[in-house]
Amino acid sequence: MNTLKFLFLTPRKRSKPPRKSAGFTLIELLVAIIIAALVITPLLGFMINILSTDRKEQAKATSEQEIQAAADYIARDLQQAVYIYDAPALNNNLNLTTPANSGIKDQLPTVTNGTPVLAFWKRELVKEAVPIDSTNCKTANDTTREEKCNDTFVYSLVAYYLIKDDDTTWSDAARIARFQISDGVKDSDGQYIPVNESRQARDEGFAPFNLGLSGSLRSKMNRWDGRTTPQTNTPDADQNDEDYTNTPQVLVDYIDHSTSNLPPNETCPNDSNNKFKTHSFYACVYSSQNIARVYLRGNALARIQSNNITYDESTSSYFPTAKIEVKGIGSLGGG
């Protein structure tokens, strides 16, 4: 009895109910996802916009630097010019005495989808190239002789092209390429000196201009006949043509090639001899004064996208420009 009474009177320890595990309900998860989307989406869009803007600004800056560098290079090239051809000479529409002498375009290399924009003759210094005599002239690496060679000058023809084609090596925009052929080093008798490390060879196809022709300087220079053998170079006579082995080398890519909605070309005051066939790379040339104004326009949009890369006033900031005016330091005479 006492045992039973003890069992009934002693309070029992109640077991604690099991604790619920922590977590979220489905509704709570859905609400959290919606709130996160509302916060993250604008931030993500803002970040994408920042990255896109940065990419465009980098493209603009790069294009501006390249356009200016190209303009500076052309300016340095033109500073050595002794004669600069005007637009009609490159378009073969000079209307000179005979149709065959209507310009030099046919004498320049034919570049697929390329337009010659600027061409000129320049005089370049070649150091230590002409022997003083046959016994005492040394070359740059010759230490056995006491006297060095004399310096001399050679003439070179330079031409710049604007090229727009489907070559996937380059951009969807246009590019500028440079072509040059040079004369070799001659002795006092006008004979070519054998080539060595300090003497250059005549480039294949090079023929000097002929100032002995009749007419004005412009007429003489516009009758230049390239790809002829130098010993028999007479521009009015038939010659055995030489093929050019030099090819145009690309100077700069990402040049604009838009054909509509363009800003007007710069005018060439007091010079009616410039009829432009291009808009993003062209020149005003004053041949009689040996002066050229050159204009370039790049295309930064072509760096970041493959469509909608044509010029528009609303996107004009992506089309950097450069302008130079250069007077050649040399001259072949008036006319």
C-alpha cells in the first residue's frame, strides 16, 4: 500500500515536447526571392551599363589616339615632300593635251577596293652611301679604312590608299594603307652603286620623273610613267613595264566608311583641283605651293559592334577626326 501510494503521490517528470527545426516556409522564400530580384536587377543593370560605357569610352580613346598618330605619321612623311599630286592627277581626269597623259592613277598599284587619296614625291637622306673613290671608302662595319662614304639623297614616290573590303583580317570599317617605291643610290656618273648594308637598291617598278619634258611643272609631274627601266625612262615612249614587288602596308584600321548623313567635307579655298571621291580620308592639295591639308575620321563604333556603325549626328562623338596642314621642305620649282 505504501508503495502504491508513493507512486501515485510522487509527481511525474513530464517529457518536453520536441522542438521544431528552424527554416522558412515556401511563402517566405517566395517573398525573399521577389525582394532580392527587385534589389539586384537594378544593380545588375547599373553594373552592365557602367561596363558598357567604360568599353565605349576605351574604344573612343583608342580611336582618337590612333587617328592622331596616323595624322602625325602622314605629317612627318609630307614634310619631306618635293611635289604633291592633286586630286585630278589621282583620278585621271586632268584633261591634258593627250588622254594618255591624264594623270598617274594608272601608274600606281591597283588595290582591290582601294582608292588612292594622297600621293607625293619626297627626297630622303641616305647616309654614308656614295664612295669617295674606289679604294678608301668604308661601310658602317668596315674598320679597315679611314674615310667614310659621302651622304646622298634618293627620290621616293609615296601613295596612301583608303581601302574598304570584306577581308576578315581587318575591321568592318575601312583602313589606310601606304605604298612606297624608292630609287637606288647612284654615283657621280649616274650609275647605280652595288647594294650593301649602307646602300639601298632601286625598288622594282621605280622610274624617276622627267623634268626635261615641255610644259608646266604640274604637266611634267602628271606625265610620270612608273614601272619602267631607269636607264631608258622617257615617259612619252613605250617601255618594258616592271611589276611592283612592294605592296601597300596598312597604316591604321578603323577608318570610317559611311556614305550617307555625313558632315560636309572641308572646303579647299582657291583650289579647284580637288574633287573628292572619299569622305573620311581626303586632302586639299596646292601643288604649286607644295602644301597639303589632310583630313581623317575614325570609327570607334566598329571596335565594339558589327552593325549600326555608320556615321550619325547622334553618335558623332564616336567618330574622332584629325586635320593637318603640311608644307614640304623641298621643291622642284614653280608651275
